[in-house]
Amino acid sequence: MALVSKSTEYFSGFDPRMIPGCILWLDGTDSATITGTTQVTQWTDKSSNAYAFTRKSTGFPNVSNMPFSDLNGLFIGSNAALANSNIPIPTDYTFFAVANRPGSNGSYGYLAKMNTAADFFGFVGVQNEQNSFATFVGTNGLWRDVASNVPKKCITELPTLIGCVLSGATLTPYWNGEPMTNKTGTATATTGMTIGDAATTTFGQPWLGIIGEVLMFSNALSSNHRQQIEGYLTWKWKLRREDPYTNWATGSSPQTFNPTSVSGIALWLDASDTSTLTLSGSNVTGWTDKSGLG
């Protein structure tokens, strides 16, 4: 499925808090929300809750440039996680993140983990098999996950939009706007979240990459609202488009698209094609359809 197309006119005035239920917004491009540069000690949420995610161990995240985007996020290495113990995690939620992670890391990586004793409760990140994107939900032993999201997708050096929608016992992961196979798990409301590593004191599975932005909503967003957020993040972070006609890195079109290649076209008026316009002086007296139906 294609990500929502970029629109400077629309998304330059868009604010994720316009979507109902925004409980968390960590924005790596907003330096006012980050305390420190080479040694970040706090990342402050931009939702109305203003949750402060503070350094949890001996290391420090640092402000780093996200490849291909010209925007900053936080690089979270070993022992450099950030955590907040107060944010409430509801039974239904929608989660988004823009992140990258070099494929050579070769280990589990926790992008976000709910602060519970059960290892896999509320996990979003990658598995050690080629940085395969994975999500888990439910108490340990009941989360019933497969080895990775299906179809398998990976997170590498390129900035990637990942997320999930949890509705009741159904978890739907999304990779660059593409839905994965639904998963079944047991959701329980809890409190607290760690960004960039496991929630336990042992750590050991850090993100080892850049996290540019994190958004969370206290409900299972409708398709329309979810696609609005996906479109905003795609436009902002210059993410690739999942269609064959747009080159994500350059914005160029490697293939020439023609609307007549779509079956069922009944009308195509194209003002950019002056050969279809009939003029009388500066006045247009006719406009010819290009659908082939005359």
C-alpha cells in the first residue's frame, strides 16, 4: 500500500495533536524539547502531557542527523535509554516511530518497550535476523507472536516509518504504511515506557540507531486518521513512497505514469496539455478529453 502522498501545502500546517487522543509526541527536530546535544539527559514530550523521558543508565543519547532527511533525531546506543514511569499505556493504542538502524547490528533492538516485568509486553523494534521489524503485545507466554512481522520487512540505514494499531486483542503492525498480518495477543493497561532499550535494569538490547520521532495515541485510530499521521511523517522525514512511480530518495519519477493505463477511466481533462485546449484569442472555447472516449 502506498504511503499518503506528500503535500507541502497540507502538512506544513499540520500538527499531530489535531488527531484525537495524542498522548505522546517526541520530536527530534525540535531542539527545544531536548536537553543536551552530545550528552542528552532529557527528551520532553510535546503533547499536552509534557512527559519527560530522562536518561536511565550510564550512557547518553546524542543528537544525530537522520540519513537522507537533513533532520535531527537521537542516536541511542548501549546503556543510553530514556524512560518515563508515569505515561499511562491503555489497552487500545496507536504507535508510530521514524527510525533507522544499520543492518550490521545483528541483535534484538528495542525502540519502545512498556515498563512491565514481562519481557515482550508492548515491544516495538527489530529481531536479530537482518533487523527484521517486529512487534509483540501481551503478557509473557501469551503474546503468541511469530518470528517477525509478515510479510518480513527490515529497518536499516534508511529512515523507516513503523508502527502498530492495537484494538482489543488484535495488533496490526505497519511498515512504511504497509499493513502486516494481524497478530493476536493479550493487552493490559500499564504505566511507563522506555525508549531505546528493554525496560529491565539489565538492558542489553539497545536500539543502536537514530530515533527521529515517536507518536502515540490512546485509541485505535481510524484508517483516515492513521493515514494523516503517516502522510505527515512521510512528508516531514522525506521517506520513500511505496509505489513504482516515485523514487523515494530524489523525488523523481523513474516510470512514466499514464492515467489511461488504469482500467475504467471515463474522463481525463489535462490543462497542462495545451494541445487539448481550443482558444479564441485568450479565451478557452473547448477542452478535449484525453481518456480516449472522445
